[in-house]
Amino acid sequence: MITGELKNRIDSLWEIFWTGGLTNPLDVIEQMTYLMFIHDLDDSDNTHAKESAMLGLSYQSIFSKELSLGERIVDGTQLKWSVFHDFPSQKMYSVVQEMVFPFIKSLHSDKNSAYSKYMDDAIFKIPTPLMLSKIVDSMDELYQQMAGINGEDVRGDVYEYLLSKLSNSGVNGQFRTPRHIIKMMVDLMELGAEDVICDPACGTSGFLVAAGEYLRANKKEEIFYDKGKKDHYMNHMFHGFDMDRTMLRIGAMNMMTHGIDNPHIEYRDSLSDQNPDRNQYSLILANPPFKGSLDYDIVSTDLLKKCKTKKTELLFVELFVQMLKIGGRCACIVPDGVLFGSSKAHKAVRKELVENQRLEAIISMPSGVFKPYAGVSTGILIFTKTEHGGTDQVWFYDMQADGRSLDDKRGIIEENDIPDIIERFHNRDKEGDRERTEKSFLVPKQEIIENDYDLSINKYKKVEYVAVEYPPTSEIMDKIMELDKQIALELQELKKLL
């Protein structure tokens, strides 16, 4: 976790953007991302130069003396953050706008630059030299403060705090999934070093980042002491797709600031024919969009064969089934309507999961989980792709608290079902004797079939009604009359005082 002092520093930096006229949170994060990248390019170049000198190897700096930018030849050293941050504001602005941005955009031909491919359409939006000078000074102070904090991933935490400022839902129903919910889903799935992980609606790559953090924390020696597994982790494990280029850039940067060199973050409409991935992934973690515009004509025909609908949430669940390899697992967030909707498409999707795959768990979440972005009621679907069934019993959990208040403030509270959910999910074999009145219980497949594949927890949960005994009506009337007398006496006393 980052300190309050560091948060204040980031808030002050954010305020410089805000007062300077950049009020869209996505624009602010994008511009800060670019500047962080420019700062890091300088740091990494200096580090490589020092390492090469220590080993007696030659090193060609990316900021070599003469650089070609279009038709111009410029002195590359003045593109270094450590050099231009001392320039007067007007000169600094000219150098960054006219040289540094074209330079980072041209780095895509450099295979050693993992960041570069996400910079190709970078746009410099800072409007004035004075504003840029203030931002550069503030970022120098931010980096100095970060350097003094002992933490494995201070950069990642800073970036996560920036992303938490994305409070506006997008036109396609995007909103940021709370980090603690993402972490819970990752913990439930118990990732392995061989997994190939995908989020077909990745946004800022929150699920992929959390998956990487889980593996670093739990499989560190297995992955990082094995050359092949480390290469898989850095270059082949993580895949994310989205249709918003701004979110893609932020998502890619989020991954790389968390130490994953080459994630496969791509522009792709996952529901269309431009997504050829079938039977490819061992794990899908996702919170797909629940609403928004959908061009029915471009939806993949093999999805429509199984699920003829315009509802994106149903199409995404079917897509997850098709993208997983046999034995692959999925944990995804769906609106409650997916669990109990009565349309033909709703029932077809639920029947597919129960009859043809192995449906393992339904976790019902309270409607406040996504506040302040949305108040929609949601659940988590967990299943394994088998293509031969295997559903025996489905585990249901009625989450009532997630450690945060369920209002717009989402402050931290003591009540938290998440540790209990993780513990019980991993020990579902001990859940057989749980009563339907408790938070978690098992439901046999046959009972789900008899209920027309309804997966709403309210269909199976039993509510205990406690009988309340009231006194006789005559006794209640006597008490009311007694109170009336008392009120009349006290009014008389009050009148005497006037």
C-alpha cells in the first residue's frame, strides 16, 4: 500500500493537470503514463550503460549523439529526462513536444523496447510550457519520494492509485472492477506457472496484473529460477483484448509497470470474427461489459449458433467457453439476469454450463460492490470446460459484505466474507452438511435441472422466519390511553409556565 504522503503527492500532481484544463481522468492518466515512460527510459538507459561498463562490454545508448527524427538530425542527449528537466519552461516544452514524443513514437522498430508498440499513436496534450514545467518538477519529487519507500512494487501501487481515479463508466458499460474483488477471484483460481491467461475485455488489465502478482507471491522460485518458465511468464502467459485504444495503452503500461515485459495486449473486438482464438487458454478471468452498443452483423457466427442474442453478457459467457482449452477454467462476473433470465438465450447458456461443462460455483455479490460506478447486482460464475459435462453439485455463496461499506464512499469496515469464501471454496468437499439457511451450501445438479436451470441463489436459499409474539390488542390500547393521559398532564404543566 502507498503512504498517505505519497497519495497527497499524486493528488497534487493530478491537481496541476486539472487546473491546467485537462479534466478527463483518462487523458490525465495517459499523459502521466507517457511522462513516466520517458523518465523510465532515461533510468533504464543509465542502468544498462553502468552494467555494460562493469562487464567491460560496449553499449550503444538509445540517446546517441545524433538521432534522426523525420528529416531532422537532433542531439539525442537532450531527449533524456535528466537533461531536459533543467531547461527553461519554453525550451523544455519545445523539446518534449517536437522531439521527445516523435522519438518515443519511433521506438516501435526497436525490438528491445517492450513499451514502444503502445506509443505509436501517442498524442501530447499538455497545453502550456508552464504547466509542463510544474508537472516535471512534481514528478521529480514523486520519484524521489518513491525511491525512499521500501516496497516490492511501489510503482505498481502508484499506478493502481491513479487508475482508482477512473470513476466514470464508459459508453460500452465499462467500469473498473474493485481490486479486492479481482484479488479474491485470482485467489479462488489458484494459478499455476504453466497457465495461459486471458481477459477478453481487459480494460486497464486489472485481472492480468493481479494474476501476475499472485504468481510472483506464490510461485516465485518455480518461475524465476527456471529459464523456460520465466520466458513463458514474461512473453507468453498474459493475453488481453479491448476495443478502447486509450484503455489498451493504459492497460499495457499497467502490466509493464508491474514487471511483465511483453504482455499480449491487443485491439480486438472479442465477440467478432476478428477473434480467432478457440480452445487456446487454460484460464479466463474477466468482468465483461454488461451493456452498450452491439453490431449484431459482426458478431462471430459460431457464437450466434450457440446463443442467438444481442445481450453482450450472454455472448461473452459463451465466448469464454469456446476460448478455453479442455480442462481450462473460468471465473467471470455476470449481472444477476444471466443467472435467472427466462429468455431462450439465457436458458441455453445456463444449460450449456450445467450439462456440457462442469459448473462449480455461483457467488452472489451485494449490489453495492461496484459503487460509485454502478449499483447493478452481480454474481461470479466459476466453471471448468470439459465438453462432456461433469457438474455434480454447484456451490452457492451469499456474499453479504466485502470489507467495504456498500454506499458510494466504500469505506473499509470489519465485516468481510472474502476470507470465508476463499477458504470454503477450496474445501467444498466439507460443505455437504451445510443448511440452506447458511451463507454457503451445495445444490445437486438434478435440483437445478428441475428448476429450469435457474442459478439464482434465492431459488435455493431458505429464509428462517422468526415468529414474533405481540401483546393482546386490549393491552396495546391501554398503553396508548395511558400515554395520552401522560401527554395531557404534561401539556397542562407547560401551559402553567406560559
